[in-house]
Amino acid sequence: MDNLFLLVIILANVLFSMKGFNDEYFFRKYQFHVGSIRSGEQIRMISSAFLHVDLVHLAFNMLTLWFFAPVVYSFLGNSSFVIVYFGSLIFGSLLTMLFHKEDYSYSAVGASGAVTGVLYSAILLQPNMMLGIFFIIPIPAYLFGILYLLYSIYGMKAKNDNIGHTAHFGGAIGGYVITLLKEPQLFEEHTLMVLLLAIPIIILFVMAKMGKL
């Protein structure tokens, strides 16, 4: 059953998130919180990626994962899909800590880092994909990926929700790097796509260097 790992991951997200919706203590205990992580609660760097703000946030992430994960495991295999997912999750948490390590009150939740990593991996592997699921007018998958990360920059600047926008970028970097390490021929086969998907990542670090975030 090719999608077994995908179903297990989605089920874990749904069950963990539903518990968090109905139990504020549980939500607070396992959300990403810089002060708590720096005091030794590193489990939050993983557990926070299975919590969500609300049903819309959960549904968007799980639907995105459902549509893009099959591309990854069909090209790379199930074990590599799991590596991309959890590798991207960890990259997302590490980048969040890097950006917010001095903000002890910073908190966030969401599987967006892991999901964005899978999204980026799928686009690298199949750059000609078109999306008609979320939009009436079809949109190229790579454009969706780029716009998604540019929206994340806005979310990082606005800081008006509890969604881990910074983790989007860490996840994208994770999916990008892991996929290219596993499939280095993509540098030659899909050179333009490799360069295009690097653009929002470069913008992020330029803005950070300039103190714009």
C-alpha cells in the first residue's frame, strides 16, 4: 500500500490537532515556544508540527500534503518520502529557532514546514504539474510554491497569527536540499526550476540580512 505512510502522517496530524482544539493545556504544552525549548523542552520542535490553529489550517495543510505527497513517494519511494517529510519538519523548526531565538515569547504551530518541504520536492521532481484543485483557473505548481512562500514572508512580517510562517521556509529549504541530494541529476534536467524555486529562499535571507523581518 503505497500511501500507508501518508495516511499515518495525516491521521497523526488530525488526532493531535483535534486534541489540541479541545484541550488548551495540551495545546500550550506541545506548541512551539522559544522560551520553553531553550529551557530544555526540545520535543516541542517536533510536536508543534502536529498541532494546528483551527480546522481550516489543518485542512489546508493536509489537502496540500495529500495532493503532492504521491509525486514524492512515486519518484523517490516511501522511505525517502518519510525522510523528506521529517527532514523538512526539522529544518523548519531549526530555522524558526534561528530567526526567533531571542524572542522567548514566540510561539507557533502547524505542519506547514513539513508540507512545504514535500511541496518543493514534488515540484522539483515534476515541474510541469498544473494545479486545478484550489483554483478555478489552472496554475503551474511551481508558481503556487513561489507564491506560497512569498505569502509566508508577509505572515512573518505581519506576526498577527499563531501559524509558523518561518517554518515554511525551513521546510522549503529542507525539501529542496534533500531532494537535490537524492536526485542530483535534477540540476541538469530541471535547471530553470531549481533556480526559480531558490528565488523566495534567497529573498528571505536578503530581507533578514537587511533587518526587514
